[in-house]
Amino acid sequence: MCKHILNAQVAIRAPCCKQWFDCAECHAETQDHRLKKTIEMHFLCKKCKKAFRKDMSNYEESDEYCPHCDNHYVIEAKTPQAALGVEGDDPRVNSRMLKDERVKQNPSRSLFSLDMSDRIG
């Protein structure tokens, strides 16, 4: 699972070390050499789990889909974003968040407090 691209649709086989990576950053973190550039790339679709090759010298729009399952793997990458924020108000200042809004039961109304002696046969 790639921590750099959250919606990676394919894994790429590095031509230098013949290992599969989700992105170039994953290769750079785990290997001690640079990623070798090549014209023919090997992909592994994460949807159908099948490998395929693409020639990058004549790449067309139809090449953006897996040839086995038609999964569109060339999409805008979603990267993790750091976010700081508070989901609600401070309960020490505004205690309305902590208000119990459940309906209170009437203690005098109970199944056992009803008189059903005339209905018992």
C-alpha cells in the first residue's frame, strides 16, 4: 500500500531492480539506487491483478485503461494532506455539545403499575 498516492490503480515494475512499486517515491525510499528510465513500462492492475506492458513512445488515450478489465488507471493522484483542526467547540466553554437530549421516562408509568385484575380470566 502506497503512502504517497492514496488512490494508486497500478503497480509499476522498476526496470533497474525488477521489483514492483506503487510509485517512484516508494522505490526511492526502499532502494539505494535511482529509478532507471525506460520506454517500455510494466504495470500490474490492482483491480484484476494482471500484468501488462505499455510502450511509452506512442502512448495514446486508449492506453489509459487496463487491457484486461478496462480499469482507468491514469487518474488524478490523491495525496495525503496534513490537517489540523478542532471538530467541535471546546466543551469547557460551550457545554451545549454535552447536553443529554434523551427523553426521560415517566417513573409512574410502567407495565407493572397498571391494574389488569379484571382482565385476568
